[in-house]
Amino acid sequence: MDLNLIKKLVKIIDTSGVTDLEIEENGLKIKIAKKIRNFKPAAVQETTVQTVAAVTPEQAGKTDELGAPVEEASTLHEIKSPIVGTFYRAPAPDADAYVQVGDTVSQGTVLCIIEAMKLMNEIESDVSGKVVKILVENGKPVEYNQPLFLIQPT
């Protein structure tokens, strides 16, 4: 297959709405896929920036996984899933998790990946702060708008 043709196909994929393309010619198979960053439909953007309801009396005095007192839930920011898919905490099975409870993150920091239809979608933080709780287990399915992380904004 001609290298110039491959370059042209990559450019077309990059500038179009197509996310992946697979071509087979003379026994040579080429797959071109676009990496999607923080997929957020317009209808989801408003709902992903919400706070959690106030702490119940049973929650008062509780601590997080690091033994630190849990802040009032009304001050915590929820990061929600913008799509249905499978939640992964790391970019690969043998890699370290993107974030742990207690980590400080900036706006735009990748928190996890959600796999949907064989596409890996990086989910980024929309606030700066400290990761207080991870609400989903690695490898588990998630629903649209399901809370994934609780962040204490700074």
C-alpha cells in the first residue's frame, strides 16, 4: 500500500467525524483510529458539573480511605460518566491507575478510561482538587450520567 495514500487517509480521518477506518488490500490490513478525548455531548456538559446532597447524620464523623475526615458532601464535586461503557482506572491492565484516592488533580487531568464500542474514551477532571472517593470498580460497566469520582475542589 502506498505510504502517501496512508498519510492522506490519516489526514481525512483526523479532519472528519469518522473515528476509525479499516482497509485491506493485497493481504495487507490497515486500521486507522482517532483517539477521542473527554467525549461530552452538549446535553451532558451541564449535568456533569453538579454537587452532592448534604451529609446525613450517619455520615458525620466518617473518614475516607486514607483516614482523613470526609468533608461535607455538599462541597464535593461529582465527575459523572458521559457515556455508557466499561470503566478502567488505568490505560492498560499492567499499568498504574491514573489517580488514587488522595491524589491532587488539575482541570484536564485524565481520571479514567471508559471503553465504548471498542473505543477508549479518556475522562478528564473538569475541576482542580483532591480525589476523595472513586465510586466504580475497575472493569465494571457504567451507565450514562453515573457518578464516577468525588473531588474536593481547591
